[in-house]
Amino acid sequence: MKKSQSPDAALGRRSFLRLGAGLAVSVPFVAAAAGCSSDDPLAEQANAGDNKNYIAGDGSVTEYDPADRGEAVQLSGTLFDGTEVSSADWAGAVVVLNFWYAACAPCRKEAPDLVELHNTFEPDGARFYGVNIRDEKATAEAFERNFNVPYPSFYDKDGGVLLAMANVVPPQAVPTTLVLDRQGRVAARILGLADKGTLKALISDALAA
């Protein structure tokens, strides 16, 4: 069932602190050769639902009514290839932001769906960015090669992008996926593993608005 709520900056700051503290747990990286097949132990862990080694979300979806979306997101950061990107660069476009890191089980599980959705909606003008919150470049790039990820990711180990978003709509879990409308406002948030059909509908709605 869809629900709406107003963004809460204070909650965002508290969520950022909890998220950062939880990510201090050391998680071993599974080699890229593991692939996205059913024998990927981290993907199996996500299926098991036992919430080990990552901050779990329950896949809950929050949609924000246009009147409740507040101001446009303001952020800037550096992609893993060194490119500087700010929210001003995607003015007028629908944007999907996915917060992830390589050893996160549900991040691995949802990666093929995100790739497919990117390939579906990129011709319509939707832009996708990952926000990697803990990996070094080599680890993140191995993940991207493994899953053939075609869109770039922010190198956000210092938490700059995460904090900017936490002041608007708190991510609260890894993964978190945000859909921004053409005005740069958060239209929807998925906490935890993103259901492909649900995310597809959220992106379609944002493009049609």
C-alpha cells in the first residue's frame, strides 16, 4: 500500500549517524568471479533474510505527494572516474540514486534489475547514479564489471552525498534507492532490496509527470 510523508531533516541527521556507525562493521568482499548466479553466497544471504553484514531495509516504499516534496536536492560529489558531478547537471531529468557497496548482499541481488531498468529508461532520459559509501575504487569497479553496470557511481566514502540526502530524505538502510522528479525533488524512496516491478512503476510515474 502506498504511503506518503513529509521529509524530516532532523530524522535525516540521526539516520545518517546510525547508518555510518553500522557501516563500521567489517564485511569480506566476495570476488567478482562469483557473479550474480544463484550460487553467490551473498545473494543467498539476502534471500535468507537474516540481515547479516549489512544494514537491512524491508523493501518498504514511500511515495511523496508533489506538494510534500519540498526543495530540490542539492548535492555534489566525485565519480569513481574522477568526474565532478552536481545536482545542477541533471536539471530537468528524472534521476535514480542507488546507495550501495560491493559486499552488501541485497545490493548484489538487485544489481541485475537496476542494470535492466537503466537500459529500459535511459533512452527516455532517466539518469542513474550509484552512491558507493564504503569501497575503494578497485573494489567498486570489480563489482561494476561483474554485473555489467553501465552507469557511474559516486565515490562517497566520506559521506558527503549521503549526508546531503539525509538532510532531505534519510536513506536509513543499504541499499536505498531514491527516485528524483524533474524538479530534482525526492518523489519516492525504497529502503532495502528494490523490487524491480515497483521501481519500474516509480520511474515510469516520474517520467510521465
